[in-house]
Amino acid sequence: MNNVKRYSGILWMITGPAVFILLLLAAINNIDANGTKDINKPIPWIIIISIFTPIAVGLVIFGYYALKGEYDHLPEDSTEVE
């Protein structure tokens, strides 16, 4: 099970930047000065990107700790918390 946690860490470290890059590409493709829908305006994209940026960074940090083995032993009750 610990190997699964470590390999999933690699997955999380790849997923964060990949989704962020896809989000930026979607914003670049959809922002249009002549567009009339909300998806064509830059303000919603700025809001979405600014909200998702810390989430993507958190995924990378979570994946790094999973890869390093920080989650190999999880406490079962509060007496085991250091």
C-alpha cells in the first residue's frame, strides 16, 4: 500500500501543472475581444486561474510528500500525533 501512495505522489505532481497548463491554454483560446459570451471575457478567466493556482501548487506539494514517504504511517488516534 505504501508503494501505491508513493506512485500516486508522482501522479499528483504531474496532475497539478498539467491541469494548470490546460487551463491557461483554454483561457488563451477562449478570450476574444469580439466575443459576446462570458467565456470570451478575460475577467472570469483571471478569477478561475487565480483560484486554481494555489490548488495546483498544493497538489504538487502533496505529491512531493507522498513520494518522499511522509504518509507511510498515518496515526490511528490522537496519542500517536507528534
